[in-house]
Amino acid sequence: MSIVQIKIERDKNIVKYITLIRKFNNTLPMTIIKSNIESKNYVIHHDLYAYDVVDDLLNIDHTARFRQLLADLITAGAKLQIYCDEEQCTLEYLDNRITAMREIEKELQLEMDRALREE
């Protein structure tokens, strides 16, 4: 498990941020999102290694969607604080971590494909 959590600095664009977050995860109540922003708590989180068979079959990439949410929030003017496994990190660090994760996934898939061909 590798959890990424986001805090958003409170400003006049809070409604935009809530809208974007609800678009990503519509199960989060607007009041909770607003309260978390105002209280300087984590607003949203994502497990980089979460896996769901149905999402895989439907070709849904939640990590890509989460990363797009961050880009959309930044574009909307949000000042983000990003935490990777409870340690504050930069967006660049998060991007590097996602890239490394994807490369490892590809390598593992290639190894499994090779092993299947050898059988």
C-alpha cells in the first residue's frame, strides 16, 4: 500500500475545488470536503497500489484519474500539499514514483509473459 493524501489551502475558489473532487469521487459529501479544506485536514487520498479486477477489465486507471485531478486542481488555482505515506512530497516526486510504479508493472508483465511462453 502506498497512500497519497492531499491538503488544499483555503482560498476563494473552494467551490471549484469541491466540484473537481466530487467529479473524481462522488461519494465524498461536499460538506466534508469543505470542512476538511477549512480545517487544513486531508481532503482526498489515493492508494497507488490499489487494484480492482472490475476496473482492470473496464480499463479504468484510477492513478491516472487521481493525477489528472491534481492537475485540474492546480489549474483551478489550488495550492496543494502532497503527502506520500504521510511524508510531505513534491508533485515531481509523486510523478517519479508513479512512473517507477508503471515501469515495474511493465517489467513484471514481461516476465510473466516470458514464463508462460517457456512452459
